[in-house]
Amino acid sequence: MKFIHIADIHFDKPFTRLETRGLSETRRLEQRSAFKKVIEYIKQNQIPYLFICGDLFEAEYVKQSTIEYINKKFEEIPNTKIYITPGNHDPNTKNSYYNTYKFAKNVKIFTSEIEKIEEPNLNIYGYGFEEYYMKNTSTEKLKIEDRTKINILLTHADLDGAERGEIKYNPISKSELKPLGFDYVALGHVHKKQIEDEITYSGSLISLGFDELGEHGMLLRRNRRTKQKTHITIHKNRRKRIYRKKPRHHRINNKRRNNRKNKRTRNSRKHIHKNKLNRK
């Protein structure tokens, strides 16, 4: 059984720090390009399931044209079942596009209530945000009913967030999740991939900030027995130092200042040399 796990695309993020450089629109186009690569990979490899674990878009800024673009891509993979757990940036509120827009037939959007979807040889449990904050975790309501199947949990959460005092974004505990026995826990919220065990963050699809260095992309899970996970890189962020060219009047002033400094240095050297000659 194969599936793709992605999260934290943040479509239509404003990228305010890039706006002054005229690069914000470029980054938003890169988001679309990365998402398109995911859909193309699914088509080429006939992946039956796509899990999107929150923050697909920025609810405060997203345009309907962007939602239409996303849905068009979903329609390109009609044989792939798509499961979405809304996050804190795209909560499933009353006025959200999740409620007001008619998505493709192959799309399932979870609410804050834990829901189990039964598939052949697979049970999918999911829940997501219905407000911008979710302080109360729902893990105490989770219970696997059929262990002969593959059991997967999808949500957007801050793993062990309560231990750091972070309780706003669905804080769930790793020590509570592990004993539940899920074969795979697909999470969103953390933009850096974490794939050490069955509790997994796919990371953001692309780098969304200067501090988000390294590889970004999607996770492919292939096999239950070997629990093989493959991170497929779509975007790499290498920090580059940007040198800005100073205005011309600054360059002229600096040149004059350097000329005066060099002249004083030459005069000082001549004076020292003259004194040495007088001593002799």
C-alpha cells in the first residue's frame, strides 16, 4: 500500500519580508510549482492516497482563484483519495472554503471530531482545526478497533507542545500516541521533516522562510511490513548572503573618504621617514 503525506503548503502566504524586494509573487508561484510536482508524481506512480495534514492555504489571504487551482489539481487525480485535516492557518470554520466551496468528489475534509474512514485493508482516523486554536487534544478518544488492518492517524498538531508550554495548536504527547499502536501518524505544523519513527512530520512542501534551511518536499510510504518511508525532495533552501549595491552618492562619498585617509597615511609615512633622516 502506497500513500503520499504532505503538509504546510500555505498557499497565498503574504511573504511580507519579500514584498519590498518584489519576490513575494515569485515565492507564491514556486508554491504552485511544487504542488504541481506532487500531483504529477501521484499520476505517474498511481498513488491511491494523498494525505494533506493542515495549512494547505492561508485562510486570511487565500483567493478563490487559488482554491480553484488546488481543486483543478485534485480533479487531475480522480483515482486518488485525498484526505485533508485542516490546521491552524486554514481551520474548517463556518465561512472557510472547506465549507463554502465544492471540492472534487475524491476529497474528504475532516472536522474537529475524530472520524474513522474504512478502506479495504486500511482504517484512516482523522481530525483537524475548526478554529485558529485547538487547546484540547483528542487523543484520549482514539482507539484502534481492528488491528488486522493498517491504521493511520492524520492530524495537524504540536508534538509534545505542552511540555514546552505551547498549548494553542493541538498539543499531543508522543508518550500517549505510541501505545495506541498506529502504523503511521501523519502530522503537519512543523516545517522541518521528522521521519525517525511511525510518528512523522513531512515538513513543509517548500521553504517558507530564511531560517528554514535544507530539503523540503513530500513523504512516500510504500510498505507496511518494512515501514519504508522515502522523503522526496522538491525544494532546497541554501542560505545566500545578499550584497546590496549602495547608492551612487554613497559610493562617491566613500571614495573621497578613502582618498583622504590614504593621503593622510602617505603624509604620515613621509614625516616618519624625514625624522629618521634628521636623526642620522
